[in-house]
Amino acid sequence: MSGWSAAHLDEIAAANEPAWAPVRHRFGIRAFGVNAWRGGPGDEVIERHDESDDGHEGLYLVLSGHATFEVGASQVDAPAGTFVFVGDPRLERVAVASEEGTAVLALGGWAGLAFEPSEWETSALGG
């Protein structure tokens, strides 16, 4: 390995989940969690969930398209280029695409702790 690599989002997909781009796995990133999710109108590009069990902070970036986030009781209109940060792991969050070709990058980790891959990610990749 040369110390760096590059790939286009369209080149990264999980065989069993084509809407999921396992970015962390593709690059072998160990310092933080990062994935991307794709969809069209009405698709959850960030599934409804909270991070109560593992305590992650989460940063989401709408790479393309347009989504609506619900974070707790708030709604956020999120066209491409919008960041949404959820620092409270107890807050439920979901993002629904409103345009074809919507893609959301999700980054997560713990404040002050070393990153460990989530159990769902490891099992979803067959590991």
C-alpha cells in the first residue's frame, strides 16, 4: 500500500446491500466510522435509529440530492452540501431522500475513545 487510495462513491457497494457504501471497510479506515447511503424519493438514506447502545456522535453530510432529517422532535431540510451533527447519542434520527440520486455520508465515533467497528457493520460484511 502506498499510504493513500482513492475511489468514487459509485465504486463502493456492499454485495448484499446496494444502497450502502461501506467506505470505512473499502479503505481499511481504523480511526473512525464512515459509511455512505444512497436512495431515491421516500427511501431512508439514514435508517431511523439512535446510538444509545454504543454512544456514538454522528456527523452526516448530504453529498448529492436532497433529504429531510428528523433529529429528536426537529426537522432539517437538507439539500446537497448540508451537514447535520448529532452529538447526543440518545436522540433518534432518520433521513429520507426527496430526490433521485440522494447520497449521505455518515461519520461516527466516540469522544475521547478509540474507534471500534460496530457489530452490525462487521456482521453485514460477513465478518
